[in-house]
Amino acid sequence: MFTQWSRAFPGLPEQVAEARHFVAALLHGRSGADDIQLVVGELAANAVKHTLSGKDGGWFLVTLYFGDGLLRIQVEDQGGNGVPTIRAASCQEEGGRGLLLVAACSKGWGTSAGAHGNLVWADFAWSGE
């Protein structure tokens, strides 16, 4: 059995911070909350920057699933031309290493097709304490 919390955000850069605040409020004082907030910020920023979510009228959806021993953060975007992938750490381009950070902070991560675009998720060990 799991508990789920979701919130949709306008696809604006300043809403990335609002997504982090949403998660912070749900995880207030819990162990590992800083890493989880960092990850949701990266996933939300990617949605706004790299997908149709960042276009006029766009949106992204943040969902937290709390289960026995597991917390899943999921960000749904409105899709686009690319597929979320990790760039090499040695990549000389500015930016583009957000998913590398997600992979380093989480127990695991992945992507799948959603009803409106991409679903990008990250899992964390979670005791609920």
C-alpha cells in the first residue's frame, strides 16, 4: 500500500523552486529530504527547459509515492523531440548533467511514456521516520 501526493505547476522556470517547496513541505524534517528536493528540482528544471512543458501554456506534474521502504519522485512533462538521457561527466557543454546528479542521489531512476509526454522518476530508500 502507498500514499500519493501530486501537484501540477505552470511550465515556468520560477516554478522549479515551487516544486522543491512542495516536496520540502511534505518531507519536513525527514532524513534524506535535501537529496530528494535536489532531485525534484533537477527533474522539474529538465521538464521546463527540454520539453513542451516550458512553452507558452505548458505545465509539469510532480508526484510523490510513499510506500513501504520506498519513496518515488515522478515528474511528468508534456514531451518533446528528445528522450531523457545522461550525458557523460566529461561532456564539455554547459549544463546537461542533471540526470547524472539524479542517478548519484537516488537508489534508481528511469523514464517511460506518460499520457501527456515523458515520466521521469527517481526512487529513494524511505523509512517514513
